[in-house]
Amino acid sequence: MAGDLVKRALYRSGLLGLYHRLRNRRALTVIMFHRVLTQDDPRWAACDPDYTLEAGLFERCLDFFRRHYNVVSVDQVLAARRHGAPLPDRPLLITFDDGWADNHAHALPRLRAAGLPALLFTVADVVDRDEPFFQERLIAAYRRNALRVPALAQVLAEAGHPLEPAPPDTLAGLRKIIAALEALDTAQRSAVLAPLAAAMDDGVRQMVTRGELRELAEGGISIGVHGKTHTPMTCAEDLEAELATARAIVGGHLDAAPPPTMSYPHGRYDEKVLERTRAAGYELAFTSNPVMNPVAARPSWLLGRLGFEQDGIVDGKGRFRPDWLGLYLFRAPAKRLSA
């Protein structure tokens, strides 16, 4: 209780904000979002809570960013990288991963109302596709009570991939099932999931359409690439497809030049992936490394991002806690990930 009062006092007194203004003046903060939904959206009840922000809380986050940062566009970051054009003090870039339709339905109008730019990384192959990735389909089926963890564990065991000990019938247990499925190759995973296709299909469109993607771009949200299939780059069977081909596909969706920016699915990359990323023509690549990015001269081409879950910014009474958000963002380490 005393610690919570101290956090509130630090924020309300302005001391935490002063610390931020002094410490992070020349650091680029990149925020990583995924989904934004209203509670009356039919997709809310079955979404993955770890990657979803309620739309009202998203608005509160935007207000927080405007109060404590200078929100910049990716074009400004590119200009700083290419030409050394100075970024404003305490710059912040808002990004989204995957290519969810709700980014168009709920994030775009709120960003427009706030007058803020953003950057959305879409998986090339999900555009105009209804169903999301297998991980989210399993979580949705679990939350709809269409699939339970013991049944999934049994399917895995029958396919020759038993889990010991058996995971509990909880969301945490389901994530262990998902991790085991992620470790399989594409053919093995498809064989395991094939009998579950009907239970995993909720009949609701989840992913962005080409028309929505273009409206996002016209509405001030730049479009980047998040791979071709959402496969981690370090496990990709065809890295050229995940990088260069995906870039060309997304450019085709927009009737525009291939995007110069990308983010790594699942945050995974290695030296080979970095080399191939640059060879594919990307000028900025975004990681899931939880760091701020020093910009004393010009920003690195490889940038860290800070993500947070709804539980990390809302207390037990459902109240938005800007002090919690400030303590997390303002104290993040600053590290240059590459030249």
C-alpha cells in the first residue's frame, strides 16, 4: 500500500515526469501494440488478453504519449536515419504488429482523433484472409469453450508429441500446448491441427483487407512488413520469401513502392536474418528487444520496442494507472542495437 502511494505521488508531483525529461531527451521510444478492441466488439470475448488493449485504455495511452512525448512518424525516423534530420526531444513512435482488422476499426479513428501518426506491420499473407494465426485461433477456441487443454494434449500425444507433465486446463496450460506446436515443423503442426479445424473456426473475420490497409495508409498509419507467413525468421524454410517476397507483396497490396520497414515475427532474429534483412532492401527493422533507442547522432537501423499488457496499466479496480505506465516506460534501458 505504501509503495503504491509513493508511485502515485511521484507521478502526480511531476518528479517522475522531470526524471523522464532529463533522462530520455535523446532516446527514441518505440511502442509495440497488437490489437485494440471495444468490449462490445464480438471479437473481444475470445481474443488473446495478452495482446489486446481495450479501446478506452488505448485512448488513455495516447493521451499519456501526447503529454510526455513528441509522437513522431516513421518518415521522421527515416529522415533522421538517412540524412541526420533531428528528431524532437523525447520522440515516440507508435507501432502495431500482425495486420488485425480491429486496427482499422478501432485504432485508426482514435489515432485520427488524437492527430497522431503510427506504423502498422502486416503479415503479407493475412491480407484479405479471415482467420488469424493458429496460436490466436486456439486461444479463441479455448475461451469459447470449444476446445480444452486436456483434449489438445491428447491430440499432441497421439501424433507422437506427448507433453510431460500434462499441462493444466488453464490459459497458461494452453500456452504450453502452443509452445509445443510452435516447435514442430509446418507439416507436423498442420497434421496435428487438421482434425481441430472446425472448433478453431469462429466464422468472424479477424484480419485486415486490402481496402482497409489502404485506408489505414491514407489515414496517417504507415504500412510496414511483418514477414510473409508470421513464421519466426530464425525458423523460416524460405527466408527470401519472408523478407523480399513479403516486401513486394505488401507494396502490391498498396499499389506503392515496397515498404522500407519491417518487424520480426515473434521478435526472433539472428545475424543471418539481419544480413538478409538489409539485403532485401529494408532501411529500418524493429525488434521486440525491450529497450529505448539512443538518437544522439542518428538512430540505428535496428530498433528496440516496448510493449505492455493491459494488466500492467490497470489496477484491481479497473482504473488506468499512468504512474505504472510512466515507471515502466521512463526507466527502460537505452541501448543501441546496431550501427
